[in-house]
Amino acid sequence: MSNVRQLSVFIANESGRVSEVTGLLGDADINIRGFSVSDTADYGILRLIVDKPDESYVLLKEAGFTVKELDVICIDLPDVPGGLAGVLRIVSEAGVNIEYVYSLIGTYVVLNVADVDRAMALLRGRPVRLISQEEITAV
């Protein structure tokens, strides 16, 4: 099982910037599997999970965007009430800070944590299915 690679694209908080990034990816036959957008008054961060992270990174850098690559965890949540709470509790009770969470396809969610390897080790052997980059690509 492997980590999932997330791309964070830093963009001016201006009309059309998210569309520009997603359009570049679409034109290059890159499929966005999940995304999150956060913003301040001046800039935004578009976080992306894509089926071709290497190609996406190069494409966006060549287009002049500031792009950061980060390993995150993707989990197939139990589809029951409290499923998300139970998974988050495993990590947070061990003292690993959860920096943000967003959802992907269906019940897949991405967790950015301070210590990816430790959090993945905590989740192995639990009733949680960790998602690999290969599975993201194959969906």
C-alpha cells in the first residue's frame, strides 16, 4: 500500500484561475479524482488528487504555476454513521495532528497529517481500507 500524492497549486484569488488549472489538466487528458479549494483575500490553494500526478506537476509548473507535491493518506471510509469520526479518532488519539480532510470519489477521503508514515501504521490492521495511488489512477 502506498501514499497518495496530492498537488497543491497556489493561485491568485481571481476569477477564472481554478478554471484555468482544471482546463489545462483536462486538455492533457488528466482526470481529477478529488479536489479542495481554500482561499484568503489574495490567494487560493487548489489541492488536487489526479490520476497522473507526475504529468500534472510538470504541466502546471511549465504553465507558470507554483505547485507543491505532498504525500497524503486516502481511506475508503466505512459507510456507516460515525465512520469518519472513528477513523479520525484513531489518528488524533495517538497525538498525530490532522491538518485538513476532504472527500474524493464516493467515500474516499484525503487526510493530510503531520506524520504520514505513523498515521498509516496506526491505521493498518484496523477496519479501514487505505487507498493507493494505483487505485486512484484505476478508478
